[in-house]
Amino acid sequence: MKKNIKFAIIILIITVFSSCLSMKIEQLTMQRMDNTTTKLKLNGYYFDNFGDNDEKVDIIFFYKNGVLLDGMNSSLSDLEATEADFKSGIYADLSANNVTSWGVYKINKNTITTEQWFAGNRCCKTLIRSGTILNDTTFQFNNEVFKFKAFSPKPDSTNVFID
């Protein structure tokens, strides 16, 4: 039952964000470039714990082709089901045409810079964030510390928004 509710919520979110497609979508200012560094591991995802008792996680996938996929947020209690959605391809199918799921990143020395779309009143604006790579499994954006978790298979990075 819990999985059905989660799936319904994901469909609702995708539907709401998909309505952004009829509105103006800002162009990314960063160009997608292949990541040729070994500064961060790419065979999994990065997560940041947040919430009152760190009971939720924010998930980001990075790909060798310079694309990032926002894995959305999950409660720790639902993380196993969320990972099952990633593995099954359900999440990739739902996010492929959702602009707010996608972005690009680049690594320069010990700095990671990301640009991705976010929904708002005038969908869809881009947001650039820059942070520090602490080691090949950890980076930080301000107070958000993202840690690596090995994970396979990752969702496909194919989407209609980034060349």
C-alpha cells in the first residue's frame, strides 16, 4: 500500500512539473561537458540527510557525460522502495520528460558546479550551485554535505532537455 501511495505521489509531482513544459523554460548557461576527472565516484549516487532527525535524504546522480539527475527526496524509511524504483526503470521513465529532474555539472580542481532547472511561479528557472569536493565520495554545498553510496544500475541519463 505504501508503495502505491508513493507511486501516486511521484505521478502527481511529475504531472505538475510537466505542466511547466507549456511555460517558458530558461536555457542552461552551463554547457554539458563530459567529466574526464576522477574527483568524484560515479558508480552510484550522492545523498544529503536533512529533516528534524536527518530522516530524509536528497539524492543526486552524476553521469560521465556531464548530466545530473535529481533523484528527488526520500524518507529513510522509504529509501529501499525508492532504490527499487531507480533499479526497475520506473523513475527513469517518469523523469525523462520532466525538466526539473535534469541539469549539468562540471568539476574544476576541487570545485563542483551544478546547474539545474527548478519549478517556480514562472517555470522553469535554473539555479547554479557551487561547492567543494572534500574527497572522491563527499562534496559540500554550503551546509549540505553529500556522501556517496554505490548503486547499480543507475537510472538512464537520456532526456529531451540536454544535448
